[in-house]
Amino acid sequence: MKIHEYQARQLFRQYAIPVPDDVLCYTAGEVEKAARDFNRMVVVKAQVLVGGRGKAGGVKLAKTVDEAVIAANKILGMDIKGFKVEKVLVADAVEINKEFYVGLTIDRNTKSVLFMASTEGGVEIEEVAKENPAAILKIPIDTDLGMTDFQARKIAFKLFSDINLVKQAVEIFKKLYKLFIENDASLVEINPLVITDKNRVMAIDGKMTFDDNALFRQIDIEALNEPDEDEKKEIAAKDKGLTYIRLDGNIGCMVNGAGLAMATMDVIKYFGGNPANFLDIGGSSSPQKVVDAMNLLMSDKHVKVIMINIFGGITRCDDVARGLVTALDQMKVTIPIVIRLSGTNAEEGLRIISDYNLPTVNSLSEAAQEAIRLCNLVN
Amino acid sequence: MSILVNKDTKLVVQGITGRDGSFHTLKMKAYGTNVVSGVSPGKGGQNLEGIPIFNTVEEAVNLTHANTSVIFVPAPLAADAIMEAAEAGIKLVICISEGVPTLDMVKVTSYLNKKGVKLIGANCPGLITPDEAMIGILPVNIFKKGNVGLMSRSGTLTYLMVSLLTSNGLGQSTCVGIGGDPVAGLYYQELLQMFEDDPETEAIVLIGEIGGDAEERAAEYIKNHITKPVVAFIAGQTAPQGKRMGHAGAIITSGSGTAEEKIAAFEAVGVPVARLPVDLPVILKKLMKLD
């Protein structure tokens, strides 16, 4: 789960990591008031859950109240990589002498928490990682011990030479680690971490992602979730035990298992088709899950053909067939359906749907080709 | 021979009285797996069709000599269950539970390393040595004894692949579902080496997916350490960036972790990658000179 910059800044404050003052605004009027209250240079920043806001024109400095209003009018409503800007942050634009990057993440390979720092702050760290990987310092942190003082000092001395700055940085690093662990984060970044003209070390921007699997014990973090329209649909599906991700094609897919669902999309693409979604109906699928899944697929107007690919393990093919039959009785399905069932109770499943005159095929490749053929007929 | 599990496996089931735990325990036993005991705190003294149930793993190990554990407890309790098994002297733990917090797995990893205990999963379908032992939730009828070792991050995709292998006359030595989480137990490198060292395994199938760089690392490892033929498949060739494709670990971030990069890494070290599932047994047969 991702959160907005303004929420990340609030978390920084909660952990006593210094951040410039800011006000969240939804209208140009609110921005005007905020800028007036600051009575100095501010920065107006689009709040969207996507990187590269600056390049897209979503971040603007404003020396006067009028400039702030002009910036707000430009940014509010703007489209940044498909995300509409609905709110902006008006923040005190502190004077910056130097920018750095610090972050914590989980390293899959060493299976540990990794502390990262770089003197190349303010730019996308992924680009630094690609072009100059040596510029990123990395220290694995033993979660039994936590971040030790000497580790924090070691990194701080690589970034700063002034002991006063080192001391401030050490405090910030340790607090950042605490924030990471206590909230089950999977990524926490301060980018940039800056030295101001008053020789203070401050966090100017933050990016945070949290572990979805841990949200059950992170109620306060879960409350920060602001899903967009597609994500709301995904969350509603999740409540029904379905994993759904909308894509831009027209072949609606229903599959059991994430790997098989991905492979199904791949095979459709391989033969020249275009999947409308990723939909994993999960393990023990009751007939009701299949009904819910059919409803979900039919609610997408782009779907021209439905392709069902089930490999029964825990999932029983007869359960899937019963659900499908129930769905077909309940709702008016006017688009073609292609079905591939194999594994546990496949024969019974096929018998149950045999009265419904639905095309069944034996292999995944055949199913994809048949779905594409039917899709082309509709077009 | 085979790897990790065989006729000598003595299995304890943690969470044996739960809905999934009891159902799959009986399936494992019916397949011939030596299930010696179960654990369910507060239900010690009961039994499941003759399998004795204990309150703690320690008792199960002391009284039934279990050497391997499989975990079916709810995800929030899984890390504790894994550590309990390790503390009790279990040498191999298989965690089926789905949705274990990543930081729990980081802590568990550090604990298991100190104890010298091997883990498979979490969020995995388990493993099987055909005709000897199945541990987990695998549909046993698709497997057949043979010489192909298989490892996979996915569940049902593995079933599809295995059924394609079996229907093409390619039996399996051991098949391991390593799980779809970002931080998991035994991974490609360890398993590749085990299959390399196993005299019964003649060829290896690796089924990966998008996210992380474990496949790229596996490719590097194969180049330097593996002499047996390897064929790979990567799911998620058409997955969009930034979307978690069901598995917590299956996400393309900032352009890295893509199927394209993984396929290129394998092909660069001479490991063929099947573009369609149905191609995999064909490629494998050629490499094994069975055609």
C-alpha cells in the first residue's frame, strides 16, 4: 500500500524527523490562504501516488501569493501519468544547500532490512542505481539488534563532514528505522534529505510503501489508504476472495492461482489477443466466488469474451462449474465464454456445464486462440 | 534418491485441527507420506484418524521423532510456528500459510540461520517426491516418478507444467513450490545445487515469475555451478508495471523485475526459456536427448 507525500510528512513528524511546515489544499482558494499565512516563498506540490511529479510540472515554487494561486490553478486537475491531481501540498520552501538520499527497504536476496544512502539526492534513486550504482551506500541491518549507533554514524560520516550535521543525521536515521519497523513498511525514503541554509538536516520529501500482508496489525496505516477508482474495484474484489487487476484489453480472464493467471494473460498476448484483466479466484473456490467473479467480469464494458482457465488442485472443477451455471442462470450473459477445466473433478465439472452449450477446450493454447477468434467475430 | 523429502521423512503437522490442516493431513497420509503427529495448542491428547495430536512441537518431536514440519496455521501466527519447530529440533519446515508479513519472515530467517534449519515457503503449495512423500497441498495424481527436478514460485502454474511433463512421459524426481512471497526460505540457488548433487535428477525445470532478481541470480549460478540441463519458464511477460500480480513478490518496480530481463538472463547463459507452457516438455526432451 502506497501513501501520499503529505501523509509521509505527517509520519515523519510523528517520529520527530524534522520536516518543513505545510498545508494540504483542495482548491486555489485554500492555496491562497495558505500562501498568505506562510508569508514567504512556498512550494506547491501535486499529491498523486506516482513518481516523476516534478518532471510532469506538478511541483512549482512560488515567491508570492499570486504565484502560488497561478501554480495551484495549473496543478489542480492536472493529469500526471493517468492520475488526476485533486489536492496539492503548500509547503515552506526552505533554502537548500545540499541534497541527499536515504531509504530503507527489504532486500529479497539477503532477506534483511537494507539501509541505503546516496549523495545524489533529489533525483529518482532508480536512475542512480542504474547509472552509478557505486554512488549508493548499502548497509544491511540486523533486525534483532536494530540500527546501531555506529551503523548510523558510519553512513552519516559518508554524507557529512561537519560533526553537528552528523549528529542530526544519526538521530534521523535511527528514527527512520524505527518508523520502518514499527509500521511494517516495505519501503521508506527521504528524498531529498537536505542541509538548509541554517545548517539543519531536514526531510523535504518522502515516499513510503507498506506491506499489505501486515495491514491487519497496522490499523493506523491502513486508514491512510486512498484508493483510486480501479483500486476500489480491486479492494471490493479482495473482500470476496478474488484478486483482480484491470488491464486495457477485451478478453476477460478467470483463473485460479496467480502464476497461472499471469501465464494465461501471456498466452493470450502470444497469440495476438489482449487480456482485459488479471483475475485470480484463489484456492478453495466456492461456487459463490465464481458468481462474484462473473459479475466482476461482466461489469467491465470492454470485455467481449470470457475465458475461464482452471487447474483444479484445492479448487474443485465441479465447484467452478456449479458457480458458472448459477451465474448464467442469474445474469444475462450475452458474450461468448471459453472454458478450460482440468485437474480435481474436471469430468464432473464438464458434465455440469454440458447442457449450457459452452465451448470447452483441452489446452491453454487452444483456449486462448478460441477466445481470440470469438473476440474478432464480435468486432 | 531425491531431494529434501523421501520415505524417511517423519512429518508433524502444525495446525492439524484447522479446516485446511486436517483435510490436507489426510490427503498426505493417503499418498503414503509418513505423518507421525500433529500440533494444536489446547488439543493435546486428541487424534486425527489415529494421528496423535500434541500441544507443542517439542512433545511431538520427543514422542514421535518428527524431523520435518508442515505449517497450516493462520498467517499472523505462522512466524511463531516456524520458530517453534526450529527450536524443537525440526530440520526442515514447510510453511503453506499465505499472507505472512514480510518483516516476520526477515526475523524468522535470521532465527533459522542460527539454528541451521531449512525452510520452504511461506505461501507455497509444498513439495513432493513422487511415490515417496507429498508435503503440502499438491494434487498428487498429476505427478509421476522420474528424473526431472522442478522448482517454482507458483502453485497452479506448476500443476499445469507438471501435467504437461507427465503426459509427455517426463516423470519427476522432486518438485518444490518455493512460494510467491518476496522473502522466502530455500530458493533457486540452494535447490539447483541439491538437484545437481542428486544422482536421480537428470534435468531441471525452473518456473519463475516477474518481480525481484532471483531468476537473474539463478542464471548466474547455473552458469558457474550447474552441469545438468535446465529449462525455464517465466510467468508475467505481459504484466503491467507497479501492479502486484496476486503474489506479494510478483511486482515490477521501476522497470526492474520484468520477464524480459529474466528471459534474457537465462538465454545469455544457455538456458532455454519456453514461451508457451506447452513448449517446455518439447525443449526438455531435446535437451535430454529423448527425441
